[in-house]
Amino acid sequence: MEGGGQSGEGWKLGDIGDYRDANDIWPIASASIVSINLSLALTRFGGIGGFSLNTFFDTFGLEGLLANASWIVILFQAARWVYTSFYSSGGRTWSPFVFVCILLAVQVVHDLLFYYGLLKSMPTGRNEMLDGLKRYANENGQRAIGSHSAYFILTAVIAMFLKESSFLFAFLLVNVALYLIPFVISTSSYTGIQKVVSSSENTEKQPASRTVQANGRPAGEERRIASWNSMRGDF
């Protein structure tokens, strides 16, 4: 990744469409970290994604964030391959709009294949993370695809912006995002508090493995949270 754009050119969206350019991995990965932080804040403070997504982050913590970041980079690379092979190879100039359209198409196809090909066929209880994603999909339905699309548009715009920014600016932005993630992810969500209150009357009737604890997390998920806390360390 080279330095920032030329002065006087104005604000522009950098070309991240060539899958053969390894230098673009840095702005894409950096943008994924920033957008993950923003979406996590919306989940915690705005209830976006509902109780299931908050519980997913409570349960898996850093593991869930790493899975999301890797998912973004992989789908971006797939979209870059499609863009290079079927659009820019014909001598066309860089088009942020066309790239985002291709990216969204790749994301929607992935979401549908992931849900119907994996989540629907995987028996509940076989994989904890897939169970959490299945609850998220069942709670949010088609809104999950729309949320993912907005998430990818945001990540693409940030990546294009960082492509034209200096390395120092991108480095500082990513470090601020990484610094804030432990604080945001350890924040109790308002959605979780509502769930605890609404479930309090039925707590005694539920099996111990499904009891909702005072911290808003189902029993049996403390092992994952303890693992996340040990990785995060004490401040």
C-alpha cells in the first residue's frame, strides 16, 4: 500500500477491484476491523440483530469477531476475482458502483448457500457457533441479509477510502478500533436485559441448560465467555 492520494485531487474512492493486487488486502482487512467495531456498537447499544446476535457475541467474543473478519476478507476476494475477470479485464476503468454491486451479489449468494446448505442441514447441538448463527437467522429472517448488505457496503467504502489514505492514518484508525472492541463487547446489551426480565417468570420451569442467568447469558455459555476474558486479560 502506497502513501495517500495526491493533494489537490480531492476525495476519491481507491481501486480495490484487482484480486491480484496483494496490497489491497491491508485496506480491506483494516476496513473489516473498523466496520466490525461499528456493527458491534450498534448491536450492543442499538439492539441491532436482536437478542440472538448479542448472545452470539457474549458466547464467542473474539472468536466470533475473527470469524466475521475472515468472512469479510474471503468474500471481498471472491468479489474482486469476479470484478477483474468479467468487468475490468475488458479495459473498463475502475467503477466503485459496479464493484459494490458485484460484492452484494456475492454476499447474498453466500448467505443463501450458507443458510440452506449448512445451517438447515446441520443438526442442532453439533456445533455451538452454527447453533448461534441459526438462532440469529431464525430471529431476524430476511433482515439478516439486508443488514449484511449494509455492512458490506460500509466496509467497501471504508476500504476504498483507506486505499487512498496514508498508512499512518489507517494504522491509527485500526488501532483505535482494536482498543475499543474489548470495551464494547463486554458491555451488557439493553436487548439482553429485556430478555432477562421477560424470562424471569419462566426461569424455574426451564431446564438448567437453558436457564437465563442474571447477566443475560444462557447457562452453559460461561465457558466461552471465560475463554474470551482470559484471552482479553485484565486492564
